[in-house]
Amino acid sequence: MRVLLVPNPMNPRAVSAAVEITAYLTTAGYAPVMIAEDAARCGLGGIGVARADIGEPELAVALGGDGTILKAVHILEDIDAPILGINLGRLGFLSGASGDDLLEAVSSALAGEARIECRQTIDASVVAGGRVAGGYRALNEVFVGRGAVSRAIELEVVVNDTVVNRFLCDGVVVATPTGSTAYALSAGGPVVAPGVRGIVVVPLAPHAIGTRPLVLAPGDTLTLRCPSMARADACVTVDGDHVPCRTALDSVTITVSDHDVRLMQLDGRDFYSTLASTFLGA
């Protein structure tokens, strides 16, 4: 069985964990692999592979915080492997195990003892300079906001071909239910349980009175358009990573994806207990 390890190479605890888990998996007869750049940073060059050569791992282990889980999601792309997040970072809201007993967590995951949570993703199609510039998938959010120029941008919010709002703003956060507790939450959006399917739309610093977040149905199509070239200096960020913006942005169209991400849970916490302990200090 091939196991993909995704560490945060800037976190010394994650690097040590990667070394320990690699030795354990190898001794147990598994085949650990790691993206070559991460493997080199962890001193594990022997298990490094190119991103295109990770094959079909049956398990991915993310070693770090929530950002490392997002990194694993984007490395896997369409590969339907469950992800075990072991929290070695600060927040760990998405993690399914703590870093207290690494090997026991990995062993339990390999034995099929974890609960699986299916998390919805969203697909985004970016049009810039009159042509499709790329397609992207996000577990947390897509952010369309002002670029290098500090002035506000103008965005038109279109749902199923109906213009529902237009305003000057710093940007718009478009989140999944999973991402509702991330950037969207800090921008004033609602907390949405991960079992709900849909799209959360949260304007960021809109120059308007009475603007509120929207929660769209899973079958809706959202388009954010730049109606004025004079206010189209916008860029797109997907799960915290910038999309190259070489030409003026025309629009971003977002729908619920057919591809869910499977997160493994071993620590017995559910969404509400995690929400309470993370944000309320319970």
C-alpha cells in the first residue's frame, strides 16, 4: 500500500514526525512517498517523487495544521484518497488526530478504524482577458479581491443569470461549508455545518448599506463579474494560494463540485465540540 506523507517542512515537529512515520511505514511493509521538494527538506530524498508520480495512494497523512491539510487536498487533486490530518500546528480545526501519538494514529487509520467525513468542495472557472484562464477547486474558499492597486474593485454578483448585487468592495469570499469557519468567518459570514451543501458568499468591506452574506443552494451557479474595466484590478486566491493575474479579470464562475474530500477523524470530536473548543475556549 502506498501512503502519501504531506508535511509542513517549515515546522520542526512535522519534519520529525515525517521521519518517524516513514521509518514505521517502511518497516511495516508500506510504501511511503512524498513530494520531492518536501522530501528533500525533511532529509528523506529517497522517498521523494514528482507530483505527477504519486500514483494512487490509499491514504494521505498531513502533518501540520489546517494549511497542510489544504496542501494535501491540492496535491491529490482528483485522487480519492482519505486524508488523516495530524495536528502539529496552531489551529488544527480540520485535523482528525493530535500529535501526541503519531504511530497509533497512523496505525488506526491504516486499519480502517477512523470515521470518514465527506467535505464538499467548489469548482471555479476564471475568465481573464476574454478567455478562460484556468479551472480550480477549493476545499475552503475562493477569494476574488483587489490586486496590487490599493483602491476598491467593483464586483457584480450574479446567481443563475440574475444580478443580485453590485458594489465597490475589497473583494468577495466564496466559501464551502468547511471554509465558513475560515476566511469567511473573519469577514462576518455565518458558520455552516459541514453536512450542509451549498455556497457561502461574503462581501469584504463593501461600500454599501445593508449588504449581507448569502448562502446559495448546491445547484446554484455563482458568477462574480467585473463590469467596469476601470475597477477590474482584481486577483483570485484559491485556498490561500494566488492564481496568476496577468490580465484584467473578467469573471469567476463558481459551482459545487462533484468531487468531495474525505477527512479521517480518530479523536472522537464532532463539528460542534470542535467549534466550541476552538472558538469559545470550551
